[in-house]
Amino acid sequence: MRGRIFRELSRSAAVAIVRDSPADVIAAADRLRATPADVLFVARCQGIAAHLLALVEREPRPWPDELREGLDRETARIAARGTRLADDLRALGHAASKAGLPLVPLKGSFLRSERYARPTLRPSADIDLLARPDDVPGWGALLRRLGYTVEQVTPRHRIFSHPTRTPVTTDGDHPDHPRPVELHERLAELVLGRRFDITSAYLAQLEHGTVLGDVPALTPGPAALGLHLVLHAGHDMLDRGLRISQLLDLRFVDGSAATVAALRAHLGAVAWAVAALSDRDVPGLLPSTIVRGVADLAPGWWRRRGILSRPGLLQGDPYRLTTVAGELRLTGSPFQVAHRVMAAWHDRVAAHDQARGKRAAGYLATLAAYLGAATRRER
């Protein structure tokens, strides 16, 4: 599919979902002469098959059987995967309760059952959990008892996978894809060349509650939820673009004065960037009180232009030169610039040749570690 078709169909689909009307995506498909296969590809990549299926079913205009059947199949796959993710989370929650460990689900792991009308509206690749530093060893032991092993340790999280679950050779949100657990010790992102850490603010606003009906959990208050959703969105929207299924999470950012105050206090220009890009791509996604409440946090013109050049939502070719080069105005140091460009080069290689991608990863590992250490020294 040509990049322009993917970009315009993606943006029109997001607008159609927020407006709860198929008019925008119909107009874009007609204008671009998009085929049913084009629309299905966008739905699969963006994780919005269930959203589009609901719009298609309400529209009296006849839709091609290929499109209806394809959206229905993808929605069924998301439903099956969602059931397995819910079962995993329920098992983790009950085991954690017996072990005296608090369950703190994040992002889609929380929103899928507690905010979305149907789980199919929020596909997920994994289960995200937050653990206080003192609870990390206990969670590690618990996950190992449940058959998980540590797959990767990054500055952001520990990734646990189940060795009996291996990837299947298909795209989309397939129910048989692995369902890893990402254990976060901190809620922090490197955005605009600066590390934003909201862990303390988030933990301070957790409340005792349940998820999935009967699983004890610590759940976020409105301001904490909004703070985390905006930080997470800001990282990806200013990077290579955010998948629409995750972009739509911003609808659950409430427009209260407390949320505005939290965004201003902890995120500053990042909150402005998310509001500006959201309002550009999908007007009405964020409450108007949020957009107005952070309007005066815009950075200087050079960085502002850099922010407004970013993809916002996933555009279809995250490794293209213009996408990578646009980061030069946003990173905090030459070391970060080099690190980001190298990462993009590795991703592009891996996307076309997995063997070369693995070799590239090996070549870059030592240099990336050096650049990371140099960046830390700069700070």
C-alpha cells in the first residue's frame, strides 16, 4: 500500500471513530480509491477493526463483503486474544493477592476492562504492571513460579515471557502470539531530550479497587490516569507515531482542573505537544479544557516547529528519513541524536532482513551503551 493512502486512511479512521460516524473514512476511501484490502490493512495495523466494524454495521450504504468479513475476522481474533489476556491478568491478580503483592495494571491492561465498552476496542500486545521497588523481587519470584522467565531487562522494565508461547507467522492481533508481562519499576520516559518520571505522583493517587470484576488491584485516580496516558502518548507521538488503538486511550483523560494541574506540574511542554498533535490529527480527542489548559506551555519556535513536524499517529513508514531527521530538533544532545538515528537504521534493516538486523544489533550494542553512558554524564 502506498504511504499516502495509509496515512490519510489512518487519520480519517481515527476522526470517524472519535466522531462516531463513518462519514470521514468513507470520504477518504472514495477520494483515494482505496480497496477493501487497503482498509483492512489499516484496521489491522492500527488495531481498530472492532471500531470500524461497529461503524460499518450502522451505515446503510452497502459495503463489500470482503471488508465486512475481514473486519469481523480480525475482531474475532482480538476478542480471543483479549480473553486470554484477561485470564492471564486474573491469574496474576489472584496469585499476587495470596502472596501479599499489590496488583497495579497499567494502560491497556487497566483500560480494556475498566474504561472501554468492549474489550475488542482495545487490543494489547502484553500485560503492563507497576511494582514498587521493594515489590520487584517478590513479583519476579511469583512470575517464575507461574512459569514465566526473564526475556529482557531494560531501563524501563523487565519483560517476562512464557517459554511455551512462541510467535505465529501472521500479522495483526493474533490470539496465539505470546502474551508477555512487562514489569515496570518506574513510570518514566525520555521525551524532548529530558527524562520525565511520574512514578511518585502516580503512586500517590492509587486507590483500592478491583479489575475484571473481582480481582483486587490498586487503580489510578483520574489525574494519575491522565498523567500517565499523556506521558506514554507523548513518547510515541514524538517518536515514530502512536497506534490508533492506543491514541484513543486519550479519550479517558478527564478535563478536570486537577488533571490540568498535574499535566502542568509534571509534563510541561510534553503535555502541550500531545494536545497540539492530537488537536491537529483528531480534533475532539482530548477535552477542550486540557487543550486550553496547557496552551501556554508551548516551547520556543524552533522546538515547536520540530514537534509539529512529528507523526502524531502511526503513519505507515516509521523508518523513513524525514521521520528520523525530524528528531534532530527534539533530542537533548548530539549523543541522543546519534543513538536515535542508529536505532532507526537498525529497525529499518531488521524490517527487511531479520538476519542482518540481528547482526546490526550486535554491532550497535557496544556503541549504544557508550552513548547512553555519555548522555547520563551530560546530565
